[in-house]
Amino acid sequence: MATIDGLPPLREVIQTHDLVAKKQLGQNFLLDLNLTAKIARLAGDLSGCDVLEVGPGPGGLTRGLLAEGARRVLAVEKDPRCLPALAEISAAYPGRLQVINGDALEVDVLSHLTAPIRVVANLPYNVGTELLIRWLTPAQWPPFWDSLTLMFQKEVAERIVAKPRSDHYGRLALLAQWRCDAKIVMHLPPEAFTPAPKVHSAVVHLTRLTEPRFPADGAVLGRITAMAFNQRRKMLRSSLKGMGAGIEDKLVAAGIEPTARAEEIPLERFCALARLVAAG
Ligand code: SAM
């Protein structure tokens, strides 16, 4: 059957290169090229952008990104078995796909990328949250990327976009929403993947803001939210005791009831508290 890019269908690629999925590498592949092109389009206009893709696997999403016009794709893949399949894509798109065989948690990608940069990935579930947190907490803002378009387990996606007073609201929501607009842009059932995972998935699109949504020191905000959500059912006056004497007065000054719980407090108030704590 003909494909959008003239390369073999992904089922054939998987067979040819004997890419039996490995659970420990979070390998749940997308084999429908119409779907991967759609995910690539959700990332916005790729034509003038370098794209960082983590975990290309047999290359379904990679092909979508290239077909949708990405200027260049840098793909970091841990599993060396995928390299021959990715080399075929590279040959079909001369000079536009660079593949690095390595662990995305260790590879220095920056020296291989030119701005503007978008990150698009169907992330391996075991490292997805850790990578997201790293991308959201760089040493300096703005970060190297303009947007992140990432597939997660549905539950993780919901934690990223959660609002106060919901079950999923916590540190990940605050971290993401402090410096980004974050939206769920697609839901996928398990059957969209081969093999099908046990859980549903969702794509989240995050666009970075130039300035944080509310002023605060990132390290202080990080400490406060870690403490507050570590014991999310406790009243803040007790979960934040470790922030030092006078925390109860600072809570009040930030417009927070000391008897409230972390999950009730919007980002704006946490930022106000972080400013008061930083002021000493
Ligand atoms: N992008 C492909 C797709 O959509 O069909 C594959 C997605 S699959 C969910 C995750 C991919 O990430 C696998 O190819 C796996 O080998 C790779 N992977 C797992 N851990 C990794 C890591 N630490 N660094 C880079 N790639 C990793």
C-alpha cells in the first residue's frame, strides 16, 4: 500500500527490522501515518523550526514531522534496533533528520539544535515526567524550546492541565502553568498503539510564556509547592511549618487561609506566598 512519503508502511518496517516491542523501554508504537501527521500538525507551524523528538522508535511520528515540513528533526533513541529503520527515513529526507543513539536523560541535545525549536514526542512513559520537569525548570528562562507537544498517559496529561480543587491538581500543574499555557489537544484510546497499553493516552501542548504568569522566585516556589503537596490533605499551616517562623502570618498576607489545604490554592496565591517568603 502506498504511504504519504513513499516509504514502506510501518507494519512492514517493524517486520523487516524485527522490532518486537520492549516493555522496559515503554515501546507502544503509533503505526497510523495519518494519526502521526495529525499529531505533528498539533505542534503548530514546523516549517521554520528544528524539532527535538525523544524516542522515535520505528519512526511513525518522525515521518509525520518531516512530511508536515519540519526544517530539521533531531531524534534521540535509546534502542539501537531502531537505527536501520530511522536511517531509511534519513535517506528519504536528505539533510533533515539526525538520529542520536542514546538516553534522552543524558544526551546533550542543545549543540545539535538551532532556534526556533519545538519539542514533539510520544514519550516513553518511564521517563516522560522526568523529561517534562527538566524542560520546565531550566537554569534560565526562556528555555531552549518554544513549545512542547507531548504524548502522556491520560492521568499525567490531566495532572499537567489540572485546576485547583480537582483530584489531579498538584506540583506538576503549578510548574507547567506558571510559565506555560497548557492544553490537552488530543485523546487516544489504547488501541491507537501497537502493542496497546493498559491505559488511555493524551497529547498535551505547552506554549511557553515570555514572562512567568505571576512573579516569584522559582526555587522558593518549588520548595513551597513540594512541601505543601507532600502532605496534600494537611492544613497548610502545618504542612508548611518547615518554612520557618511567621509562615502563618505570611499565608494570611498572601490571601491564604492557614487552615486551607494545598489543593484548594490557585497558582497566583502560591506565587504571592513565595514572594513573601523570599522577602524574609
Ligand atoms: N515515537 C514512536 C511512536 O510514536 O511510535 C515510539 C514511541 S514509544 C512510546 C517510546 C520510544 O522511546 C521507544 O522507541 C523507546 O525505545 C524510546 N525510549 C525509551 N526510553 C528512552 C530514553 N531514555 N531515551 C530515548 N529514547 C527512549
